[in-house]
Amino acid sequence: MAERSARRVAASVGSAATDDRDWVVVFSGTPWANGAHRQHALARELTVDHRVLFVDPTGHLPRWRTRVRQVADGLWQCAGPALLPLGRHLPPVNRANRWFAALLLGRWFRRRAESPRLLWLDEDLAAPVAGQLDAAAVVYDATDLDWTFTRRWNRRHLRRALRSAVGAADLVLASSSALPERMPALEPAPVVLANGCDPEHFSPDGPVAPWLAGLRRPLIGYSGAVDTRAFDADLVAEVARAHPEWTFLLIGPSTRAGRAPLARLSNVEFVDAVGFADVPAVLRACDATIIPYRVGGLVDYVHPKKCYEYLALGKPVVATPLPALRPLADIVTLAGDPRSFAAALSVALDGGGCVEQATRRRAVAARNSWSTRGVQLRSLLAGLPR
């Protein structure tokens, strides 16, 4: 079975054989099809100096066959092979599945008489492949704390996987300045490579979604999940009740529990079905933007990339005082309770149209672009074993 799968993978390599750049194999926790995240942006940046094989996460069911397909210049993708079901919950099964994935991909490289220079992990559960693929160096990118996404009974498994991933790495990156203190002790300390944005995609010059014309202004925009994990719906609900003249536009997937505090508010609009390509057209219509995340909980380590996306559009930003956003306090207004949050929004709405301030916001976003992060990343990788 493994031999047949390896042949299937090998048959699809195509033009990769004519490129002499080193290989990076990225084992990601986010599928390539969900291509609007940090993992995808950094994978694209890696293609400046490398060929990249992006391996999707394994699912809950077995996947005995997979194929490699080219998705961009210098970038290939394959679905993560899995021998057995439930590997995300059972450590022995996860190890077996990662062995199987390394077996198939290792054969793919050997058929090409090549081997990866770098193994890149952004999913903790992928740590077992570190000793099985013949890579010269391992990079672990702490995008999130994976154990905070799961139920309590599975957290021990994922905490152990985090320790394994950190221990296997020659270089550990962190997406937020608040992450290292939440991670296992490490020497040297993780290098903070913060999230970024694509200023061109979030340019203020572009179309505005026409269906927004009927909504009452001012419009206050938020893009992201509305859930109970990070989003502070109680804060937004209190501000919305205090200011019925404002319309809150919440763009992104939502859960029933996340929506519950906001469900009966007539000035809160939920917009679920907006793809990443269309988000700028919606946000361009907004007069101010918000990041109402919970502070002090499991996930206040985050460095929301939406902050730079809002700034790239020139929009005023009001956010709760997440640790990673505090260095941006001169350009982002931080407010931790409903009263101060509402007051900050009032100020933002009064002065949000200032051209000078909008230009300053866009300049901050440009300095924090993914291309800038790519330059920093390539400098870090240059010091790793070859």
C-alpha cells in the first residue's frame, strides 16, 4: 500500500525536477486551501530562495493516497497522508501516521535523488517527522498554542506535542511577543517573527461592496471569528446597546454561543459568507475597525494580523489591550472596558477621516508587510545548517 502511494506521489512531480533550489517541507496545521493565514504567507516568502512542499494536516480519517500538485511558482502542495483514524487524539496513532507520511515523502525525495534542506513545522502534532525525514535543520513556527484549540481531555496530548516540537527544532519562531512566556523554557529563546499583512490586497483604493449601501452609518467593522474563545461578545454588546446609532458589521464565521449576547441587537449585523478576497471591499465601507479580544484568557497571546490589515486600509483601530498590541499604542487605541472602548470609538469616528492619520496608518502597515517578514525570515534561515 505504501509503495503504491509513493508511486502516485512520484508521478506528479512534473517541473520540480528542473529547479535546483533547496527544498523546504512545511508540515502545517492549516490546509493550503484555507490560504489566507500566516502559514501560507510565509510559505510564499520561502519560495524566494527555496522550493516548498506544503503538507496539509492529517484529518480524522485515514488517507492512504495522496498526490503532489504545483500551486504556485516554487510551491507544491499535498494532502497529509494518514495510515489510521483519530491520530489527532491518540498519540500512538499520531506517531504511526507521521511515520507513514515521512515514509511516502521520503521515497518521493529519494526517487528524485534529493532531500529537503529544511523541515518546517507549524503544527505541534507533526513533531514525530523531525527524526524521519533527512533534513539538515528543523524550524518550528509557533503560530498559535494548539492545545488552546481543543477540549480539556485532549490538552495533555497537545502540550506534550508542543514540547516535542520545540525540542526538535534548531530555530523556534513565535508569531507574537507574548507567546514565548507561554511556551516551554528554551535556550536560546524563540525569535519573534510577528504576523504581517499584504498592503496591496488591503489597499484603500478599490471597490466597495455595493450591498453595504443600505446600512446605517457610521459602520464599525470587525473581520474574524465570532466565538467564545477570543471574541469578547459581551463587550461589543454593551457598547452596541449604549450606541444604537452605530452599526456593527461582524465579518466572518460565528458560533451560536459567540452570537448569543448580540443576537437581539438590531444594530449588529453578522456577515458569514465573505471570502478573504472580498474582505477589503467590505472593510473599505467602514468608518472604524475593532479588535475586541478577551484579555487575560487562554489566547491573549495572539498578535492579530487583522490589525495591520485594518491599518493598511487607513482605518482607525480600537482594540482591547492585548500584550502584543501594546507597542502599537501610538497608532492603535487600546481600551479594556466597555465605557472606555465606546469613548475610543467616538474619538475614532470623529477624526477617522483625517488624511494625515490615514497615511500614517498605512505606513505602519507597509513596515509590517509579509514581504518585510520574508526578508527577516531569510536572514534567520541563512544561519542554519545546510
